[in-house]
Amino acid sequence: MQSRLPEPSAAERAHSDRLLQLLRELIAVQGPLSFAQYMERCLYAPGLGYYSAGRTKFGAAGDFVTAPELGELFARCVVNAVQPVLAMLGESADFLELGGGSGAFAEAALQALAASGTLPRQYLILEPSADLRERQRERLHANLPAALNARVQWLDRPPERDWRGVLFANEVIDALPATRFSVRDGEVYEEHVTLDGEGRLRRVDRPADALVAGAVRHVERGLGLPLADGYRSEILPQLPYWIQAVSGSLSAGLLLFVDYGYVRREFYLAERDDGTLMAHYRHRAHNDPLYLPGLNDLTASVDFTALAEAGHSAGFDVAGYLPQAQFLIGAGLQEVFEQAQAAAGDEHGRYRLAQQVKKLMLPDQMGERFQAMLLARGLDPLPLPAELLRADRRDRL
């Protein structure tokens, strides 16, 4: 596996070694780390974690490409979908983006919101990474007029006061630290990371605590049968608490999550018996999360049934669930594409737009692998595009 991956530079290896030393020290002090704790350090340890350090993550020079990095079509469709909600809530409405990435989505979304005449009072970005926050700030200041930049504000934590508007998160839940579990002889075990006799990382199973075991039993009740002996996968027992933390102060509005994943009965298929965990390095996917900690993006697919349950427990109703392709069609992709093509300056620009649509829409690209879930509270009637509502598949949850 590792031989197929690009060779890291000496500086990259040194960076990973610094994080590895931190992990060794933690394990020496407190014993084996749960996999969720390990994943959290690998992604978010200050100055060392994947999202906290300065290396490029997004786009061709990084490790993966998200929908906003492809171009403006995705952001313009998202704005089409949520614009009626912002219009209904009026001048007091805010837009909150969780995890702003490179700033590409905010740039395109603010331009589209301005064009639609529904600029939010504030465009908020909840970004835990100081490095990414600075990159976002530089991009927006370079590419947007001062009037739009004046509406942007970065947050260290979710809003504490009640607010109204739209919360948007693209490929955020897949990066939440995932709990890895296994079932053996009818008992639930939780995967941990420890050290072997030579100081190398290795994975071990330990009896799960009540929270993890209870979450796994809940999944089994939903499936209507126990998971097979030896079955291993991921679960997010903290998801209801996370949803409440990021959206609990939203008194009226919409949550829109776009991510890759499945409904529960597909997530825990019998043949998917080693879960969905993946590591991404230089546009290569591999399945060794212990390799070069801090240099890989670690992700696990989303159980959208669990997301719906977490939203419901936080006081939201499912307003829509559908594949990304259907979401984009329902949000006016055809018209957005035609407008962009008409404005393209040359054949190369039109070709790039066509390639963008293929990546967003084809089933084996993002079209079916990615799903969109809309959760609403305090909206009556629900102001969403009619074609989007007609494509709703929430009955599959």
C-alpha cells in the first residue's frame, strides 16, 4: 500500500515525526488512545494536525478536491436552494458556514447572494484552523469588494445567542473523530491506538464503554438484527451532542449538510465489515490511518439516518434528503450552467464548466456518492424550491 503513495519530503516526514512523538507521549501517560482520540489529534492537534498545519489541503496541489474547489456552480446552486429561506427570514438572517476550507465556497456564495438580492446580515465562518482562517481571509479580501468583505466574520465557537438563517456544512461530518468498534462473541469492543515494543503505533480492541455500546445496540435495533461476529465499522456516538452544539441557538432556519455516506441499512451492510474509514494523501486513498500521522486526511462516511436522528433530537425536522445530483438539479443547475456558459470567454472556459458538471453529477463521481440533507426549524411554510422537494427521498432513511 505505502509503495503506491507519493514519497513525502524530508520536511513532511519531520512534521509527521513531531506529531508521532506527541502521540507516544500521550500514550505513555494515559495508556491507549481511543481511535476517536487518535483521529482528533491527527486532524486537529495545534500546529501539527492535518487541518491545523500549513500544508495545502484542497485542490490539485493538496490531497483531495471538494465540490466548491471545482468552480462556482456548486455554490450558486446552494444559494438557489437556500435563498428563499433567507428572503423569508428577512434582513436579520445570517449565513453560517462550518469549516470554510480554502474560502472558495464563501467567495462564490457571497457573489451569488449579492446577485440574488438576499445578502445575509452576516456571513459567518466557524473555522477552528488558524491557518485555514488566514487563507480564507486573504482569498476573500483579494477577490471580493469591500462591501461584501464587511459582512464576513470568523467565529471560534458556534453562536451563543439566538439567531435566524442558514447553516451550511460541506464535507464536515466525515471529518468528525470517528469511533471504531467491533462485535465479538456478542460483545462490543472499541478500537484503540497503542504502541508495540518498538514504539510503533498499532491498533487494539478494548471493551466498549456504555456510550459506545449503547450506540451500537441502537444501530442493531434499527437494522432489526445483530451485527455479525467480527464485524468492524465506525459510529459517531457524539453526533447528537455535536448537532446541538453547532445549531442549538438557531431559532428559525435551515441546516444543509452535504457529505458522502449512506442511509443506515446501507452503511452497515454485511459485506462492509471493515467500515468506511479512509486516509487521503496526495489524491490517493488508502486504508492505513497509522501511516504518517498528520499528513493524511482521515475520514469516515456519514450515516445519514443517524444525522436525521441527531437533528430530530435537537428540535429539527428533516426537510429533504437526496443525492447530490438530484439536489443540484432541484436547485437549478441547468439554468446556472447555461448562464455560466454564456458568460464564459472562450471554448476552454466552456469545457471546464462541462467537466465541472460531470464531476458534480456523474454517479461514480460525486453525483450519487454524496448526499444532501436539509433540516428545518421554525419555518412555516417551508420555502424550498418545488423541484427540490419533489426529488426528496427521506422515506429511505
